[in-house]
Amino acid sequence: MNGPMSRHHAARVEAAIASGQAARSALVASWRRSSRLHHLDPAGRSAPMRLSDVELRQARERVAPLLAAAQGAMDRLYQAVDRRGTAVDDATFQSWGLWTGALWSEDHEGTNGIGTCVVEQRPLTIDRDQHFFTRNTLLSCTAVPIYDHEAEFAGVLDVSSCRADRTDTFSNLIALAAGEAARRIEADLFRRAFAHARIVLTQGADGQAGGLVAVDADDLVIGATRSARVGLGIAPGRPLQPVPAADLLGGEPAHDHLAGGQRAVLQRALLRADGNVSAAAKALGISRATLHRKLKRFELKH
């Protein structure tokens, strides 16, 4: 895309930056980063950059756990939002950077869904002429951050469209679907990381599911998703130190569920061990003293 439209878009971007709107607008702040920090030209015509086959393979290896956890959610999302076309369109999609291995960081592509989401780490949509480069203004991109089992930023789930008839209603549906897919991926990552712990669902302030916490055999919380940390008042950026589940979860419904679940586990272990505390403790992978403490807490006789 070039000519008058390109010059108009570039002038609009530069005028917004010069006006000082970056202090009030996240979009203009991103434009400013693209222009002043990364020294990009809105009217630039350079083709999108792509990783080499070797670089792409190495990148996939680095994020292999994330890719494995994302597979199911991506398959479900694909059924609702996907790329459909014929081989004759491949060159067009590649030229727009809508292809495996394309680099969409802000320092390469300026303001865009993926790159700006990486920088700001929040769900966002960059629609058409909100992109920095004129050549990207045919795209609408919705991006959602994904956090790993330690509540660290792990990647971005992006849905990009070049449909001219994309409506606000459809954009909202895409945003909802992408957000739900990202939460599924985070939950799968978390369950894989804490496969031997009890996973407890916490409740958010709005009554909806707030996140997941992992509780070990000694009734200590040893992990929490980012959304759970936010809901429980735990700083997302700090390592989670083990804490008694009762202290952290208090009287929340999640704690009631935890207590009931542990009581049932203890009862089954005692029954299988014919009431032998030492054998039950060994089967549960905890010390005899810990089991006695739990039996007393739940008022279980042996």
C-alpha cells in the first residue's frame, strides 16, 4: 500500500505523536515507541521478516511445553476462527506476514496485536489503521497474553483477520474466544506442572472462576496461576513461597472443597491400610506425624 493513503496514515501517526497524546493514549504511546525508540517509518515498505528454518525449530524447542499445552485449545479455537483459502492465496498471506515464523515484535513491525501485547502484557485489539505501518492497515489483530505455571509471561495468542467486512460484534466474539482459549492453555500448563498436587479452583470477586492453586500432601499451597494470585492478593511477579492452604484460602468455597476432598482421601487411605496409620502415611507419601495431624484436624478416628 503506497501513494496518498500511505502518506496520509504516516502524517496522522506523526501528528498524534507530536501532539503529546502518548501520555493519555496507550495506542499513541505504542506509535511513539515504534517511531522514536525503534526508528521505524510508518510509510516503510520493507517486507515482513521471517525466522529461518533453523531459528524456527530452535524457537519451537524453547517453548515446547507451551505448544503442547496449547494444542487442544488451539484445535477448538480453529473450529470457530481459522484461515481458509487456497494455495494461490499463500503468496498474499506470506507477503502480509500471516505465516509461520513471521516476526511481529514492535521493534520489527511497530504497533500490532502480537508485538504490542508482548510489551503491554494485556488483552488488546489493534484494528486496521491503528497499526503503525501503513502496509498493515488492512489487518485487524486481537491478542491475549498467556502466563505459565509460575505466573510468568509465556506468549501471546493472536487472531488476525484481513476481512473487510469484519464488524464490531464479530470482533467482540473473537476477543471472547481468544480469551477463553488463553485461559484453557494456562490451566493445562498449570496442571501439567503440578501433576502430583491437588488442583483447587478459586473463586473470583465476580463469582466466576478466579484461577487455580496447587496444594501438596502437607496441605501447603505450592503454586497458583496468575489470575488466582491476583484474586488472593499475591504479587504476580514474586516467587510463591509455600503457605498453609487454610491461611491462604480461609473460609472461601475453594477451602471447603479442599477440606472435603482431603478428608475423603484420608478415609480411603485408612480403609485400604486396615486402619494402620504407618501404612496409610506411607501410601499417601507423607510422614506419620503429618497424617496424625490431619486425622486430628478432620476428627477422623483410626
